[in-house]
Amino acid sequence: MTQNDQYNGRYRSSEWHAAMNRLKVEVFNAQGNDVDDNKKVEIAQELGIPLKKGYNGELKAKQAGNIGGKMVKKMVGMAQTQLKKK
């Protein structure tokens, strides 16, 4: 790991987020799902958050985090179910 790979002992935030997003998509797609705006809107509706397709700059960070957190929980649940089947 080079000095450029680290910032104060941690990976740069943008690189970490990009890697996490790739992992989320990979896990979700491996389960036969597709990560798209429709899934995000569906989860937002479950949570009562007014999300629409496209730009949602009016959302609060907490709302966006709740949507992302719920997506991750669903993906982890699917991965655990898949592991139990093996």
C-alpha cells in the first residue's frame, strides 16, 4: 500500500464508497436481482420516504441513509439465506 492509497491511515472515502457500491451490486446481482432506481423507490416507499426516480437532492442524509441501510440489510439477508442452502 502506497502513501497515495492512504489518507491518515484510512482509505480515501471516494475509493471506499466506490468499492462498496461495486460489492453491493455484485452481491445483489448474484442473487438474481437488479440494483436500479425501481428497487430504491420500492424500499423508500416501504419506509415512507418520498423518493422519486432521478435527482433527489431534497432528501435529508438520514433518509438516504435509511434507504441504503435497508438495501444492505436485504442483501445481507439474501446472502445468509444463500449460505444456509449450501
